[in-house]
Amino acid sequence: MRGSTMPDIGARNEMVVLQAIRLGEDGIAQAEVMRRSGLSRQAVSQIVRRLIDRGLVETDGTRSNGRGKPSTVLRIVPRAMLAAGVHLDPAQVTVVIVDLLARVVAQRSLGLPASSPEADVRRIGDAVADMLGQLRAEGFAAADGGDVAGAVAGLGIAAPAGLDSARGILLDPPWLPTWRHVPIVAQLEAATGLRVVLDKDTNAALTAESWAGSVPGDETVLYIYVGAGVGSAVAGDGTVHRGSTTQAGEIGHLPTGLDGPVCACGRRACLGLYTDASALLARARELELLPCAPGIAVACTAPAAAAAVTGHAVGEERVADALADLVRLAMAGNAAAREIIAGHGRALGEALRTLIGVHDPHRIIIGGPYWGLLAELALPELRERALDGAGREHGVLIESSRLGDDVGAIGAASLFLERELSPARR
């Protein structure tokens, strides 16, 4: 830690202690905090007193391990700090406020993105104000007893790549053509009065899993995000690896090795040709499993391969509703519908087999707004393909996210909590 000042070291130690307490599922003994943090009894005691004075931590009796003096049990005060999160997705804009444990305390679904970014910024600002009003009515307050707005540390935004997180600009987000070169961070800071941070939705989702304590901090974790397209993120020792320009994890054009069509990029059988939502729906319409809808960017007569690479939203249609219709057909026994969803799983499994070789993860978590619909029918094929090789030998665990469809928005809020409170950021 050369070059760090004593205040820097003190702030990091405080975050280390806070993290140990936060990750204690049922409260944690102060002696265990000492063991996990590697700090002295005196240092931990002083830090805990400061955290209690700030309202971030509280005591909850004592706990004995059978030897010596019982140790004080410490718990996070979840409402002491809140964060807002926005998931800007081609199918829906979602806004949440979460507590220190990344638990949702207020949520608003705003529907499809509006025709202009300015309109969406206004809607997001109004949603944050409305949720704060809800929390006031429910008795929420800042740690010092002041208005609940004082408890909100900031706002995170999760959006599809590409983006420039350092400048706070959306550059060329897929399926969101009106959002190109929009300075979303500055606009939302002006609309909400909050500090704002921007990141990819895949990175945000993995941050949510890590912050919520879903995975051990010392594991290498690969996260697969299933939405309008498919993306990935990877973390080691609790730190998400973003790459030099925050674009790491773009896997839509990863070749699957399947005997499939040629993609617009020139490669054959790219992952997105099988896993993009537009491709699944176009294939279903080709087979007349779903009706055509007016105003859809992908015509019924267009091949599914073309649908996957257009980079446009699926018109005004609710993609989730159409996918749900397809899943219902499959669950009712329609062989063609089942094959479309199984094909999604096979292609993603083949891609995972490659990614397992690249990242050597302990665990793979799959989530995102559409995974809950597809998981039951896609996961068996995915597991069979992904673990056909080193993955099975290494005991890689593949599981679905437990954070639900709002994982992108929860992750966006977690981005800000991580920036403020993670020792890895110091």
C-alpha cells in the first residue's frame, strides 16, 4: 500500500470491517470480525464504535463459542444507507431503491424506453422522487434522523454496451438507437440531484450477486446475462474485471461451433444467432408458432439469423410477453417451440464450454430479465454442453440467479454501494 496516507489506510480498514459485518448472514461476533479482517482487537473495537456512532452498525447481544468471554454480535443497519438503481433495457426501464444489503425497498417499472432520452430522464427523475415519497410515508429516515433523501448515497445506471463509463456517456448501445452519444450521467445528476455512476448491465448484475453475498468472495465467478441479447461478466476475489474500456464480456459474436448460418460479422453460427430474443421470436414466427404483430422491426418473413443481427428493438411488442407465449407452447408439448428454447440452451452451453476454458470459474450464474422464462427448458441442454469437458472435471457449479428479473436495476444500485463502501475500491 505504498503511497497511501494514514487516512486512506484508516478508511480502507473501516470498509474491511463493515464488509465483514455486512456479509455475516445472521450477525457476526466481533471476534470473528477480527479474524476475517486481520486487524487487531483494538483497531476493530475503535472502528466498530465509529460505525455504531454513524448508525451503520448495531449490536445484538452476545455470542459464545464455548471458550472465554462471550463476544458482542454485530449487525448492519440496512436502512442506514440507500442507493437508487436504473436499468435501461431495450424491453423495459426499471428503477429501484435498495438498502445496504441490496434488498429492494421501492421499485418502479416504467415500460419500454420512450421515443427520446430526455423523456426517459424525466420519467426516471419522477420515479426516484415518487419512491422517496413512498419511503417517507413508510417511516424511512436518514441515519441521523433527517429526511430519507439524505440516506440515498447516489444512483447507478446499468445499460447495454457500448458506453464510456469514465465520461458517463452511452456511445452505441444495441437496440437503443436514440441513446447514442447521450451524456446520461450528467443528465440524471441534473434530474435527481444525486451523484451518478454508469456501467454495463452485465457488470452491474454480477456486482449485485457479489454485494448481496450470493457467492463467496474468494471464488472466480462467471455471470451470464440473458436479455435482449446475451452478455457476460467475470469476477475474481470479489472484483469485477471490466477491461480497459469497460467492454469486457461481449460474447454475442462468439462462435458456437454449431452447424449454423453465417452471421453478418462473417463468422458462422455466432452465439447471438441462437440466443438474441429477436432471433427466438423470428424463428417462432417462421414456424407460425406466434402471430405477426404490426410495427415489429423484424418481419415475419425475415430469417431468424437476420433478426439476431439487426440491432433494433422489437418494435412496440412486449418481448417478454411474446417469449412467455412461446414458453407456454413449449410447456404444453409443442415440439417446435421446445426445440427453439432447447437450441438457445445448446448454443449458450457451447459458448460456456469455451468460456470455462478461458476463465476457469468456480461458479457460473445465469440471470437477466428473460432467463426466468427460459431456464426450465434451456438449462438441461446448457448444462450438458457446457460441462462436456473441463467444466465437469473441475466441478464447475452452474446455477440460476436468485435476484429475479430486476437484477440489472439492483446491480445498478449496488454499483454505487460498491463505489462508496467496498475496500477493493480503495
